[in-house]
Amino acid sequence: MSKYNNPQGEYLPEPMNLIDRVDRYLHDVWDPIGVRAFGDGEYYSYVDDIVLMIIRKVTLKALANHLQTLVEINMGLEFYPRNFHVESAYDLLKLRDE
């Protein structure tokens, strides 16, 4: 897409795509290991799977289970309550419609 994306030829910033929105959410809101202050990219390896789940309209439970697996198995953290994963999944599924 051209940086001049309107008929008047004026520059308009492109809206964030779903990949960018998911990446930003994981970094700014989800952030179970608290790396928000240290820069971006820590959770980028999780973005593609989460985006595919959102596009495929998985259930809230399926996405919450996936997030819980990432935290407990991949990161080795077991102290997060179930509602943390459910609320995050709910927020992520809403990103599809933005």
C-alpha cells in the first residue's frame, strides 16, 4: 500500500493489522513475565499461532487454554489464576473486529 493512501495524495498512517495488534497486546497488557519496560519482541514467537486462532474464531476456552499453556509450560510459571488467561483471551478475540 502506498504511503499516500487517499485521493488527495495526503499521507495517512496505515492502521495496525491484526498481527501488530496482537503483538502490541501481548507486550503491553498480557506480559506475564514483566518485560514491558525492556522493549518489544519478547512474545513475538507466540503471535502467529494466536492470530490464526483469532482468525479461525476459536472459542474463548480454547484461546484461554492456549495462553495458559504458554505461561505454564513454555515459561514455567504456574502462579497465574485462570481468570488472567480468560480475560486475556477475551481481549484478544475482540481484536479481530477492530
